[in-house]
Amino acid sequence: MADNEKSTDIPWSSGPSRRTALRGLAVTAGGAALAASLGGGTAHATGTSGGVRTYVLVHGTHSAAAFWTAIGRELALRGHRVVAVDQPLHGTEKFIPKGYQAQDLRALATEPSPVAALTLDDFERRVTGAVRRAARLGGPVVLVGHSMGGLSVSRVADAVPELLSHICYMAAFCPSRTMPSLMDCASSPEGQHALNPLHQVGDPEKLGVLRLNWRTSDRRELAAFKEMICADRTDEQFLRVLEGMQTDESMTAYADRAVGRATTWGRLPRTYLRFGKDRTVAPQLQDRMIVEADELTPHNRFTVHDFPNAGHLGPPAPTRVTDVLHGLPL
């Protein structure tokens, strides 16, 4: 599981600080809109899956359900049901500041955001609702989170463990007793290996959100974004990813506690997809989160699938991740 590659701190990072960590949180979603819409399959699945499952997929920060398009399509074509969740005020509900549309940066720096009122409880309720509906369809339910989506995986696994057959973290945050929130994870020594964007818009403490201008024309900012989330993608693919990102994410959700309990979350089979060249959720942090989770439940440990050359979006070929998800033991 260990990765010998050393991460290099980005040259424009000023070192460990709350503001540095905040900037790093901005791209922990990966990206969205990599392809067209998701489909849902009804045919019986074959191979190691043991029948039709329902996969509930949770996106990360500044992102949307569309992030899962390629993987979701592959799962559906293998005969599974797929539910990709838009968190509140994300995706089809996303808030678009007027200053963002107009590229009025002065107005954008102070424009209020309804996203500021969101908490991790809101995110958990949204995903729990999807899991409840999925469970009523019959068959096992597998909950998968990417990046910040890992917080919802931990929270939902605590809320309704009886409805889940497996939980999976895809280069996702899995807070622990020593790092109980996403903010704590990102501020840890291991989290400081992540790269950071050049600028955030406005004061996140006053806005209540971390706000980024994905439509910037500044070449240095764009280069920073690409290095963080799309270093292994073409410029054309990178621009498609940016098109799916949204400006705001809740500061409260970043700071909310999301530690799974041994008696609920800890009794579920769990898998971690480790991305060895992730420049956003650093491999060093992924390793620490895996170790600390296993320390809480030594009788029930993570199964780790290592993708040593994958960046934050995962392997370019979605079938590599789909193969793992399709074969998760229940």
C-alpha cells in the first residue's frame, strides 16, 4: 500500500496555515461533467457481483453528481442500479453568484451565498434519504464517496448501517479521532503535502463559504488548478472539468465532525481506493486516514486498492475503478 513517491509542495504555498488549508479544500471534489448523463440498469449483473446492486455515489466539494457520469454508466451497463446524489445547492440546484456570471470580481468578493447555511447534517440527510429509497428497491446497497464525499459516507454509515452492505472511499476524506473534520485532515502535516490554488475570492470567514473563480483567465491560476486536479489530463479535458465546478462550498461543513463509530460505521465492510499521485488529497494523508480507521476497528480493516499513478480524478479509464466497485465483497 505504501507509495515511495515524494510529493512536492507547490511553490506558491506559504506553508501550513488555516488559509492554506482552506485553499486546498477548494478542489477536493475532483471535477464534474466529464461526459453525458447517468443511466440506470435493470439487467442482472454477472461475474463476482452476485446480482443487482444499487450504488449510491457521493461527489466532493465544489462538484456535483455529474462527476460520476463515466463510472456510473459503466456500473449501469454491468446491470446495476446507480444513484448519483447532488448535495443541497449543488449540481441541478447549484447557486451561481451574479458576480461570477458577469466576472465582476469586486462584486463576487462580497456577494452573499445561501451555501453558507449548509451543514454536514444537511449533506448527511440528503444522502441518507437516497440510501433509504435505494434500500426499498431490494438488493444490496453500496455507498461510495469521492474526496469530501467521504464525510457523508462516514455520517450515513453511522446513521443507517443496517441499510448498507459496503462502504467505499475513493481518494476520500475519512476523518478520525485525531482528525475529526475535513479541516483537521487538510491542516495535518500529511495534508500539507497537497497543492493549493493561487487565490480564493473574498474572505471565507465573512462569506461563510470557500469561493473560487473557476472562470478565471489568469494563466497562472489555471495552471494551478490543472496541476491539482487534472495533471494527467489534456487541456481540453481540464476545461470540461472546470465547466462542471461551482464557486462556493460551506465553511461549516468543512469544520463539522465526521468520525465513524466503531459500533455502527465500524461494523461495515469498507474499501479505500488509494490514488498515489493525488495532488489534492495527498497520498500521505490517505495513508494516515486508513491507518487510524483500522486502529479504531482492528477486527474490521480497510481493503485497500492502490492506483499508484492516479491523480485526484482517478485513472483516466473508468473501467479500472468500475472493476473494483463491481467486485466489492458483500
